[in-house]
Amino acid sequence: MDGLSHETARSPRPLLVVDGVSKHFGALAAVDNLSFEVMPGEVLGIGGPNGAGKTTLFDVITGLDRASSGRVLFAGHDITRAGPERICHAGIARTFQLNAGFDTLSVRENIEVAAIYGHVAPVFPGFRIRPVIRRRVDAALELSGLAGRAATPAGELAVLERKLLMVATAIVTQPRLLMLDEPVGGLTQAEMDAFVAMLARIRGEGMAIILIEHVMRFLVSLADRVLIMHHGERIYEGRPDDLANDRRVVDVYLGDGAADLIRAALDPGVVP
Amino acid sequence: MTAPGKDLVIGVVLVAIAATVPFLFPVRYVITQMTLLFIYAIVVTQWNLVLGVAGIFSLAQMALFACGAYATAMLGLYLDWSLWAAMPAGAMIAVVVGLLIGLACLRLKGPYVALLTLAIAQVAYLVIITDTDCFIRTETRCEPFTGGASGLRRFGDLGLREWLGRDWIIGNYFVGLGLLVAAMAFSVAVARGPLGLAFRALRDNLGYARSRGISQFKYQLVVFALSAFFTGLAGAFYAAHFKSVGPTIFSFSLLLLLLAMIVVGGLGTIWGPIVGATLVMFADEGLREVQDFRTLGLGLTLALFVLLLPDGLTGTASRLLARWRGSGS
């Protein structure tokens, strides 16, 4: 483990490179010539007002939408034109803002199908679920705290459980990069804390994470680095603690009240 | 009891009942209608994989059935193949056609799949009934390649008459039952296994399924090909059993009859298609006396189930059972 971190320290090769990516819908540039990198094991937080192009950026990276121009590299490979299946197999798993789920499948089946098809594409999946897959599904059920709901159809889950299930189906594909689209939007404070605890466990496994979130307290407490988007462009990229002091971010996105709250949340006495 | 255990018990009981029918009711008409029921049941169990499990609104199933039937008849008639060899060949031809239809439907959604597949079946039907060019000339008449509007016959049979004498029809009955058991076991294995999970995931949420590594391209083709095999085989057996094939198997009322079987039994359920096939077949038999009302009754039944019991009989029953158990515990 030590040797590995030395290796990455000596030659810091980024895991994800977004290079001059634009996405146009007619005359509207949802993402406008955006470039950034994510290092292995790093947590990048993305914020910005509604319509800033955050989810479109996720769609472009994960192959659900095509970039109008620019390149996306993952672990040195060009994935700009790859479909979502290939990108999943390459090691990127994402969640969706709209709490996607396979509603008629049980919680366990939701995770099983991701475990069978998400890590590598099986040539023929066979007629039985292999024991190694079952063990990975059990582990994901345990990690997400959904073990007690394994037999429930996903369509009957409450909001928090749906969000946890989406993360469970993502991590069971064994990604190197996890992309979370508003993972805690609409959750209560206690639910948010449960989510933070789970993400801390996931981080412990060395996964890089990109997360989009409007709940700034959540974003700045988890992220190593923060990127703020506005009209498809980057208006801030840097350490979370400087965010509330950036005049432009405060003006177009946070407002003065929220900036004070973030300063309070990042108080060295409260958060190390 | 586990789900596979339950399936096995239900299967064994149904087969045991079916196996006694020709001895309890040794009437030629009953045996023929039961054999026809087996043939239709094979088709609906496989159609259910596409329509119910994968949620792809394909109406191509009777065209695939016709592929198997016509291929078997032609191989027997023109190449003098034994029908025992022609039947699996016919099934494989249906698989190839199924793959092509699946490919054509890849980019289409919902009702457009229904329109395209129906159009394909109609084109095949029109090609056959307008085919009047002489292909072989006998002393009395000339036969077109596809048999034209009057169909194909005299291409042989399963040859059970030499072996069983007058009981050949019971022999065919058990061949049909054997094929149904194989088709049912196959559809259960597919629907309950990893493939079924992929089909249902793509049906429930396409974008999410693709983001979890499930290729729509691959598994849509797989479900079309898999469901085509036993459908084609059922068509092949239909040709072998009735010793004739005609363009009537493309008829809309037959398509409606089979669709009603799936909807009445329960779209996407494991045992629904078999239950539906049996009930609709018996109801259809009951309406035989009042010919004019058969299609009307069929249409009304279909409409009522779609409106009132969209999960069909087995789907509704298992939901009620689950609720009853839920309130009990």
C-alpha cells in the first residue's frame, strides 16, 4: 500500500482528464470549453446554480450524451465517444439526480444485475448467479445498510433508500471513479450524516469521487477540491476553505449568508 | 420453498395432468385441440420473454412461428428432408430471422416496434398469398414456391403412424407436450436467471441499465433470438402435426388470440402464459357454438383485462397473496 502511494506521488497521473469539453444544445452552451483533472483517490466537489451544466457534464463524461467538442480521458484512454456500457466497464460508475432504480426488481436484484454486468461485460451471463457475485452483492447490501430491505421492490423504497441503492449498485461494479449527482438533495440532516458516513467508508477503499451538490456544507466537508460552474464555465476551482472568500462565487451562487455558514462549517475548531 | 423448487412442483403437477388427458378422454378432437394448445402455449411462453420480461412490444412472434413452419415444410417438400431434421433447422432459421427483426427494432420505442413488426409480418403474408408463379408442376396443377394462398402439403410427417398405428396422434400429443416442457423450462431459466435480470433492468430504466454496463444492443438481440428458437420449433411441429401450412397462421385473429392468452394470464409472469393459454383456449372452445361472437368475445376479454387487471390473473393473484402475507406477519 505504501509503495503504491509513493508511486502515485512520484508520477501523479490523473485518473480523469476533461480537456476542453463543450456541449451545445442549439445556440446554448450547457458546458463551455471546460477542463479539469481528477487524481486517483481524490474527491472533487462540483457546485453552481441550477442550469450551470453540472448534470450535462456528468452525462457527457459517462457517455449518455456526446460532447460537441473536446476530449475525455480515463486512466489514459480516450472515452469521449464510448457508450455508457463501456465507460462503466472502464471503471466509472455514476448515480442520478432523479433517483433512478429498476423499480420492479427487488433491492437485491438491483444490486445483482449491476454486479453481473457492471464490472466486465460477460460473454454469456449463464443461468445461475455465481457465488463470487453473491458475495459482492452481500457486501454492497451491508455497506449501504440495505440488507434488511433486500427483498423489497425498488419501486417501494423511500427517497433515502433509493439514493443508497443507487450508490450500492454503483460500487458493486468496482469502479475507480464514483460520480454522485446530488446524493443528499432532499434528505434530512440525520439522513445526510448517514450518507456521509457511508461515503467515508467508500473513500477508505481508495475510490476517486466527483460529487455534484447544492448542500454546500456537505460539499465542502467532503471535497478535497471544489469546482464551481456557472453558465457552463468554471468560475472557481480550488480548496474548499477559500470558496467563501471568492467574490464572484459569493455573488453568483452562494450569497453572503451562505458564505458565512460555510466559513463557520470550515472553522478549524469544528472541522479538522 | 425456494422459487425454483415451486416452479418444479407446479411443472410436474401440470405435466402429470396433461399426460393423463389422452387416456381419460380418448377422443380425437380433444387430443387434437390439446396438441394445438401445447403449440400455442410454447409460442406464448417465448413471446412473454420479449413482450413481458423485456418489455419490447414486438408482434413478430407469429411471423417467427410461420418461419419455422414454412421452413420445415419446404425442407421436407423440396429437399426430401426427414421432418425430424427439418424441425430444428426450421427453428434455427426462425432464430436468424428473429435476430434480423431485433436488429431492425433496436432504435425504435414502444408502439413503433409494434408497427414495424406487424408490417414485417404483413409483408411476409402478402408475399406468400400473391405468389402464383409455377415452381413445381404436378400432373393436375402447378404449385408456387411458397404454396401461395392454398399453402403447402404432402411434405411428410413425423412418421409415428408406422410405429404406433392409429395411436400416432397420441404420439404427436406427447411430442408436443415434450416440446412445451422444454420451452417452459427454457423460459423459466432465462426469466429467473441473470439474463432475465438484464432484460428487466433494460425494460425498467434504459439509461440507468446502460450505465450499469448492460448493453441494450446485445441483450435486445439475445432476447429476440432466444424467444425465436422455441417459437420456430413450435411452428415446425405445427407443420409436422397438421401436415399442412397455410398463410392463415399470419391471421390477425390468431395473433389476437395468443396476445389475449398472455394478457389474461399475466404479462411478464412465469406461469401466466400457460394459465392464460389454457383458459383462453377453453373459453374459445365454449364460444365455438356461437361463431359470430368468438372474435368479439376475444376482443372484449382483452380490453377488460387491459383496463381492469393489467397484471393478468397470475400477476393479480400473486400480488394479493403477497399483501395477505404482508398483513399476516
